[in-house]
Amino acid sequence: LQERDTDAEAIKRRAGAASTVARLGGPTADELLHRALGDPHPRVRAAAARGLGLLRAATARPALELALQDPAALVRAGAAAALAELGSAPSRPLLLRLLDDESEDVRTAAMVALGGDSDEVLERLLADLRSPDPETRAQTAQALGRLGRLEAIDPLIDLLGDAMRPVLDAARDALAALGWVPIGWREQRTDRAYVAMTHRRDWLGADPR
């Protein structure tokens, strides 16, 4: 962990060493992984962050919270995952900010750390479905599919009218992940397209659970 060579093999060795230290534990593991968080390569820093999470060392929280601001998405995601191991509640405000991160991996790690049952996470994602950026809408639909909250079904059905095909496909995939097949209706049997899609609330009431 103390070498600083930048060739691929050296980086691989240091990242592997960080993971091994975390698995083996011991009285010096915390200190070694804290040092590795300062490694020049993001792969090593990410391994160190995840390793501190495995150790569940409460003293690692300040360093991991700082790592949430790392320029490398790999490290930010690793730090979020580690904070999930430590208990995310004290770091909740910082993790909520990551829901707006440019990296989908980071957003997903933050979402998992905050917990799939978090209403704050759900509300933030539902708001992002209305983003003017189609890529954000598509990625948000995918995240809602992974989140598993049934409240997302009707907003995802609304997204089936999106003009951008990747967004439409993402909404369909998310609905499938949530176990819902939307049903459309036509004004005339001979109509080639659906006039509208029915919502889950149409079948189960105003506040389906």
C-alpha cells in the first residue's frame, strides 16, 4: 500500500492489498486504509473506502464523507457504499446531494445507502422524471425500477408518452421491474394506437399500497 508506482500492475497490487487488509482486519487495518484514501489512483482510493466500510470503523466517517467529494466517480460511489455499512443516518444530508451526481453509479450507491424505503429518495427521483434532459429522465426511470417502490408506477406510466425513445424504453423496463404491465385503451376497436394508458390508481384506488 505504500508504493506509489503508476503502472497498471502496481495499481492493481495496491487496490488488492487494500481489499485484503479490510478482509483480514487487525489493529493496523484502519490506519492503513486511511492512508490508502490518499493514494494518487482512484481505483486504490475506492478500494480503501469500501474497505473502511467493511471494517465498520466509526472513526472512518469523516474521511469517507470527505471522499464523497472526490473527483473520481469510482471513489464517490465507494465512499457512499462504505457509509451504508457504517449507518447512513449521520451522513444523510451529504448522501442526498449525491442523488444529483453526474454519475449513475454514484447516484445508485447513494440511493442504496439512504435506503430504498426513504421517502426523500423517492420524492427526489419522481421530481427528476420531469427533468428537461432526456438522459436524466431515462436514468431516473431505471433507478425507480431498482428502487422497487410501487408509488413510482403511475409516474412511470405517464413517461410512456415521452417523445424520446430511450426514455420510453427505460420507463417500460422500470415498470416491468416493478411487476406492472400498463393497459391502454382505444376509442375505436380499429384505432391503431392507444388513446391513453390506464394507471394503477384506476384499478386499485386513489392511494394504492
